[in-house]
Amino acid sequence: MRLLLAFALLFASASALPQAATQAPDVIFVPTPQEVVDKMLELAKVGKADVLYDLGSGDGRIAVTAAKRFGIRAYGIDIDPQRIAEANDNARRNGVSHLVQFRREDLFKANFREATVVTLYLLPDLNVKLRPRLLAELAPGTRIVSHQFDMGSWQPERKLELNGRTIYLWTVPPRKGS
Ligand SMILES: C[S@@+](CC[C@H](N)C(=O)[O-])C[C@H]1O[C@@H](n2cnc3c(N)ncnc32)[C@H](O)[C@@H]1O
């Protein structure tokens, strides 16, 4: 009986493992309105040679819009498996599954070095936490666009308002000594 109980406990804790390993999002999903998505891509001057990464990609609308409008490769990183499923569905419905890829990852650990455009809709402290990696790992000239939130002491080169939303643009500067 005791042995049976031990097996039952072992099985229960093992089956609880995947759930325990699921990391909670640092910010909940709130979608960027489509007109703001369009303006973000316009502000970043997205073109045919770009590779876009949306860090915290939600239902995938920014990556899907970029792929659909410009025919470029676009990636979305999100920690929430439900968002990844929605984003894949979004890509399928819009016929761009061959151009976009959604990865279930923590954006603070993900590799986004190949991006030439990065989009964000996170929170002020998350932008500031991400800033050192953006500056160190992205190629100079990479554009970063953020919906609603700034980067602390890193001043944006453009800032515009649209229907009560604010959009910020930065360009990764040349590295010192290069
Ligand atoms: C405010 S929503 C923005 C969604 C989309 N970028 C947009 O603008 O419509 C933020 C997203 O970030 C995701 N997220 C939060 N913390 C994360 C983390 N550490 N790593 C990856 N994604 C995260 C959430 O699951 C959510 O989908």
C-alpha cells in the first residue's frame, strides 16, 4: 500500500513538472491596434531587406503585417504557448506561414542578433532591462520601435502620437572604436 502511495506521489509530482517549468509572462497580452502597427513599421522604414523581430509577439500581428506588406522574414518571441498558437493561426490565415516563425521563448534569453528591426510593446522597466542587450548585440543601424514606452535615459530620435498612443524610434549607434 505504502509502495503504491509512493508511486502515486512520484507520478503526481512528475506530471506537475511541465506546469511548474512554465514561466509567467512579465507583462500580459494587450494587442497593438492595427493602425499603430502600420505606423510603427512606417516609422522604422521597414523595407524588403529587413528582418523583423517582435519581442513579446502576442497574437503575431506585427510580424504577420510586416511579412504580408513587405514580403520579409519576421519572427515573434513569446513566453505564452497560447499566444504562439494564436500567432501561428494568424500567419496561416494571412498566407505568410512561409515567412514568419513564432518561438516560445523568454525574450530576455532569446537570440535576436539577426534583426534589422525590433518592435516592442512591453513596459518601461522591461525596455530598460532589455536596453543593454539591444545596444550590445544588434548591428549598428538596427531600428527599434516601441509602442507606448520609452527606454529611460536613451533618448528616441523620433516620437509620435497616434490616436492617444505614443510610438518611439531609436537606431543602434556605431560601437565605440569602430
Ligand atoms: C503587451 S503584449 C504585446 C503583443 C504584441 N507585441 C503587440 O504589440 O500586439 C506583450 C506580450 O509579451 C509577452 N511576454 C511577456 N513576458 C515575456 C517574456 N519574458 N518573454 C517573452 N514574451 C513575453 C506576453 O505573453 C504578451 O503576449
